[in-house]
Amino acid sequence: MTDNTYNGWTNWETWNTNLWMTNEEALLDEAHEIMAHYIDDGRETDESTARTVDTYGAGKALREWWDELFTPEATGPLSDAWSATLGEVNWDEIAEGLAEE
């Protein structure tokens, strides 16, 4: 079995997507806005509960946002390559990383 991890991430696709997402302030701000919908820090319930994060829901929302922003409009090899790359990204892991910030 081959180890496909890359720089501490699941794979290169996850690492690269996270790099692009967090390397530009406007994209990072938008990603944090998406994440805010999936983080419950207990403030709304007046309970001293631990902070919880719906990484599955956040990961799904991040993927939809990213796909909407950057998916090539044309069909063909470029579109296929883009879809294959997005399919390899561990979106839950990216959501976890954003939630820790």
C-alpha cells in the first residue's frame, strides 16, 4: 500500500486546494463565512458546552462553493480533470483546518 499523504494532508489535491483557499484573503474570508454556519460554540444556548463543528456539512458546502467558483465552463478534458481532482479532495479535512483557525 502506498502512502499518498502530502505535507501532513490526506493527499496533494487536499493540500493544494487548502493552499489556494487560505492563501488569498478574499477566498479565506468567504471560506470562514461558510464555516460560521457549521460551528456551534454554545453561545446561542447559554450553555457552557464544548464547541462543535459539522465538518461533513461544512466540507460539502465548501466543495459546492469551490466548484461554483472555479469549474471550467466548457466540457471536455479540462472539465474531466477538474472533476477528478475535486473528487480526491478531503473536504472534511479542509473544514477541520478552517475550524481550528
